[in-house]
Amino acid sequence: MQYLKTSNCVICGCKAEYWHGHVVAKERMALGNLIDKKIGAGFCEAHLDTKCNNALGNYGEYSTELMGKCIPLFST
């Protein structure tokens, strides 16, 4: 299983420098059904102190246009 994170800030779309919490993306399985997948939420310096509105650390749905592409969480 590969863990992913956003390359851009989930608030403004600038390059992400810090990650906490997650956004929910849809992943297509082999038979065509979609499942929810948690992606690490990235933040820039200006939005680092953004607080989540729930206790689970969910920052909403993943958006390719705003958050950029997903990159590996851990580099090998």
C-alpha cells in the first residue's frame, strides 16, 4: 500500500511545506468500483495554523486543480 500526500496547499494551492490531517480522494478498484482513500493534506507557511472543523482531521474532498497531484508520502 502506497501512502500519498498533496503537493500543494489545500487552502490556496501554493507549494506545500507541511502536512497534517487528510483529504478524501476516490480510487478506482479493479472491478470499476470507487472507494475512499485518505491523502495527507499539505499546507503552506501562511496556512500552517489552519484548524480542522472536526476531530478526525478531515479537510474535505481532494481537488486536483487546487491541491495538485498526489506524491508519495515517504521517499524511498
